[in-house]
Amino acid sequence: MLGAALLAGLPLTAAAQTAAPDSGRALLAAVIARRESALAATPRAGYNAFIKTAAFDLAAPPDSAWSVLLLTETEISAYWEFPDRFQETIDARHRPSDGGLGRSPAVAEEIEHFQRDYIVISDASDPGAGGTRVPRLVAGGRPINPYTLPLPVGPDGLKHFDVTAVDSLTRAGRAVLRLTVRGRGHTPHFDGTVDVLDSSYTIVGMDLWASDAVRFPGVDSLRYRQVFADSEDRWPQEVILSGHLQRRISAHWLPRSVVGMPLPEFPRSVHFEEVATLSAFRSDSTLKPPDLPEYRRISRINALHSDTGVVWSDGSAPPLTPAEQAAWADQDSLELHPPLVPHVLRDAEVVGDAAFGQGFGHYNRVDGLYLGVSNDWRPSSRLLFTTRLGYALGREDWQYRTGARVVLVPSRQLWVGAMYHDESSGWPSLVPTSYDAASAFVNRVDPNEYYRDHGLTLSTGVRVLPFTRVELRYDDSHQSTLDTLPGTGFRPTRLPPLPNPPIIDGHLRLVGGTLSFDSRPLTRTRLGEGAMSNDSWTRITLSVDVSARDVLGSDFSFRRYTVHFEHQQRWGAAGVTTVTAVGGISTGYTPPQQYFTVGYGIQVLAAEGSAFNTLSRSEYAGTRAGMLLLRHDFGRLLFAGSGLPILRAFPATFSLHGGVFWTSLASRLPAPADTMLLTATRPYTEAGFTLANLTPFLSPFDFAVSCTWQLSHYPTNGFRFGIGFTGL
């Protein structure tokens, strides 16, 4: 018993007793050691997880379908391997109800992965295949409002938690000790209780409450639990995240539906929960997935549509409440026999995705306003067709792209592709940024230089090692100069469009190769593959492009070498640091359209730029270039950890950003564009900060402000202020 071993002289009764600091820490250390020993004793484990995400209007009749604001069910086959390799396979999913909530206000990512030493809670900005519960795919932006909260039973539990009390309880005839734990500091953490067997220190229950530093708009009472069926279980039967959403806006006087189409609801008080029911635990060496090191999630369902008529593979699915059953029946009836308007809208959505998808429109100084249709056609997971057709109103000409990609060997991700195109293309850029159509149209800003590209591209790729890929391509295209359109825009302005630099027209034949390593885990669905967000990851890319006049018959003869390094590191509650370093060099007779460029970032009505913010409308280029970007996201750490009540209540997040770059022009093929281009032969540096989440009550609209100062002495902006909405 524990009394003689750890708490000598400290009598325990059924009432809570205050534990001496040393004895409490010794008890928690024993629990941590026992948990680590239990995990190590089971080197691998497969199990099933049935995950239900639900939200209920507390003002509605509890047994009615109207009380169910959200209901998503997902069946998963999970595999875990010591020390912390994990893969989940989504076998089935059903989303029978969405009564206006849209998504859960907060979810635990990979909630069924109970072996972890921490819990990641997010606002489900990307619902993922399970509806609201899996790590988000990286799509150019950072995850929104993720909180990584350590568990008191993790290896660092003694570092993050204090044991404030110990209770002696009886559970199923066994003596149980209840440890009351409290997270240290004002940073996001858990407070709560951990139940362990007195005889072996085996965990038999966990009930934790998130601290006030964990903030989601309108959410309180955020609670995480691990529930064991009885004291003999080694693994939890249920893992639950629940909370309460209190909204200030209410519109119960609005009709529930119009011509059969449900209208959004704004209930005042909502209870939400995410429940993972675990079953069928097994340990067998044959269970190990062959692609475990690389793939974190595999989906066997169509991730774009809800599945109806789902039959779960085993009996692990917990029974639904009468309200959930009613919501399921109502939604299935609507899916099979939708009213006229929803039926038309459903069919129109398919047409809209094709007509208004990526590539639908843009605006720049060489095309003016461009409108088009674009769609990717995927008859199977191994075959992809790409089509794009549009018309540039300012230039009054058509642009198009068509191609196909075939996966020959799925296990090695060996693929071949071909694309034929005739369209406006941009010069290579060191900055990992995307085109901002709003800034280009409203502010007359566009950090790109353009030329016309018409020809054929052949490509192939293969995975040579886990996380490592090689791609090769052959370009055969005619490239020509595009002039700036006079009078582009639809309003008077004192800032006319910048002239688009001319290129050297000619026939380019080029062979290129890329070797890339990306440590982020992957996801595989019926639509293909993608990288998943992760707390810490590294990506390295080496590229070589060769154009030879004597061998390939090209009008140009040059070589381009590029290295791209990006690393993201989470420092526990201290935030996330992202480092991006890019360098490039070009030798030989390099045409301007192959120069490296560095463009500008934020403008008015844009609070977060992914490039350099103080460049005004200037853009720097060269045949040799280097860039370093550094960003650290503190989240709410600086305000929540300040200890001052006023700052602790401040909802904003805080981040620092800075960067430096240089470029030089040493081409052996002088071009007219050289006199129009700027170079930074000495380092161009800037630094600043961003305050975001200033309007949590307007979620998902996140108002933010950004300030950036130039630290060098170039004739661009010395200071830049940006405002806008982020996190959409």
C-alpha cells in the first residue's frame, strides 16, 4: 500500500487530504513510471475507434431532432507502436445532422490517440475527413488557435504540474487514489484529477479542465476525460472532450426552413462533445501497416461528401440518444428525397465547383480581368485530368491548360504526367506566397513579373525513401514578352500599374530535377495525398534546371540551382517558430524570365504578409539571391502569462516576424529588363509584429493588425501598417 511507501505519517481518509509536496510529487512520479512501463510492455496495438461529435441546443426539447445542432460519426481503425508512431484509417463516416452550427467550437485532434503525452485542441477550422477531428492539411496557412496541453501523466508531468491533494476512494472493490493536479503558471494547461490504483499506480481515470488561458470564442467549461470500464482495464474505454458554447446572438424567431431548406440557427446555449469509444484491442506483429513511418491517416471514404446508410463494421458504436436517432432519420430522408430547392442547390454545387474552382479569375497588369473555368477530374485515385480555360478581358485573348497524371506504382508513388498550356506565367520567386486577387484589383499591387508561356511539359516522380521524393521534368515552350495594359483598372488612381519588364523571347527547352525531403506525415484519400500539419517538421528541397543550346536545341544556355529550407518548431507553451531560408544561383546566358525575384507582402486591408512588407511596390531580382524569414507565434502566452488581470483577459495573439534578403545581377546575357530591375547588393532587412484574434466575438472573422519596420536604408517604406481579417 502507498501509506507505508510514499505517504508515511500522512493518514488518508475518504475526505480530501492535503499531501505533502514531496509525497505528492513522489506519487505522481510513480504513476508516470508505471504508465511508461505499461506502454513499453505493449510495443504495438491495434484497436477500433468510433468517434461521435455532437452539439445540442440546451433550450430545445432534449428528445427532439431540433436540439441536435451537429452530429458526425466516424469509424476508425487505429494502430499505435511504441514509442509514438501512429496511423489511423477512416473506414466509414456519417454526418446526419448539421442544424446550423457547422462545426464543433473545439475538438481534440486525433482524440483516439490516447497514448500521447499531450492533447492538441483546435477550433476545427479545417473539419477534415472525420467532420471535426483530425489534424489539418497544410494549405499555405498556419493552423488557427491550436493549443498543445501536456498531460499530468506524461514524462514531463512533474515539470508542468503540482499535486495539491490526494483522496482515498473505493472503486469496484479496489482501493483507488485520486490525485488533484494543477498546472503551473498562467500559460494554457489542465487542472483536474487523476485516479490510480493504490496497489500498482495504474491509471483508471482522468478528468481534466482546461485553464482560462485556453480561449475559443464563446467557449467555457472545456473538459477532457479518459474513462475506464473497470479497474482491470489497461486502456480507456472512452476519451471525451466536451464544453459549453454561450452565444450572445439569438434568432429563435426566425423560421427553421424555407421551402425545405434549413436556415442557420443561433442558439444561445450549446453543449458540445467529442466522444471516442475504443474497442477490440489487439497486439499482433502482422497488424503493422507497411506505410506506417510516412502515412498518418488513410481515408477509405469520399472526403468531400457525407456517407449515408452507413453500416458499422462491428458493434462498438455506442447507442444514439432519441434526439440523435431522430436527427439521423430526418437527414437520411432528406438525402433520399430532397425537396425541390435543396435538390437544385445540390446539383448546382457540383457545377459551381467546376466553374468557380481554382483558376476561376484573377487580375493583373498584363491580363486585366481574367475569367475562366477550371476543374480537376479524378476518375480514380491513380488518374487525374487537369483542365483550365479562360479569357483575359484586358488582353482579349484566350488562355488554357490541359494535362493528365497517372500513378503507375502506388506503393512507390511512381507517376508520370503531361501538360499542354498557353497562358501567362510568373517569374520564379523566392518568397513562398500566393497570388492575392483582392490586393491586385483594389490596390493595384501584384508582386509578380509576367511572360507568355506556350508549350508542353513532361514530368515524372517517385518516392525513393520514406519522406523523400525525386521529380524530373522536361519543358518545351515558346516564351514571349507581355506588355503592361494601358489603363488597367476600373477606377482613377495616382499609382498607375508598374511596367512589366520585357523578357528575351525564344524557344526554351529545359531539363529539371528536384530532390525533396519533407518530414511531415502524409494523408491518403480517394482524392490523392497531402501533407498534414504537425508541431515540428522540416522540409528541404534541392532543384536543378539545365537548358543547353547544343544538346537540347534551346535558344538559351544556362543552369539554375536552388535550395529551399523550412523548419517549424513548437516550444511547448512558448509558441511556434518558423524559419525559411532560400538561396539560388544561375550561371550562363540566363534570360530575365529565369531570374530570382523577391516581392512585397502586406498592403492595406491585409494584416499578414508572407513576404517582405516594407517593399512598397518595389520588387528585387537577380541571378544570385538569398533570403531568410523568421517568425515566432507566441499565441496568447505573453498576455495570459503576464500575471496582470487586464492583460490576462486580453484575447489577442502575438507574433514576431522578420527577414533579410540580398540579390545581385551577373547575367552573361544583357537584357533590356536589367535596367528596370532593382538589386539588393547589401542586405535588406525588416522586423515587426502582428496582433491577431482581436475580435473573437466575430468568429470566424479574426481582425488583426500588423506593424513592420525596415531596418536597412533602401528607398522603400520605412514603416508599414496593415489591418484586416485573418484566419478565414
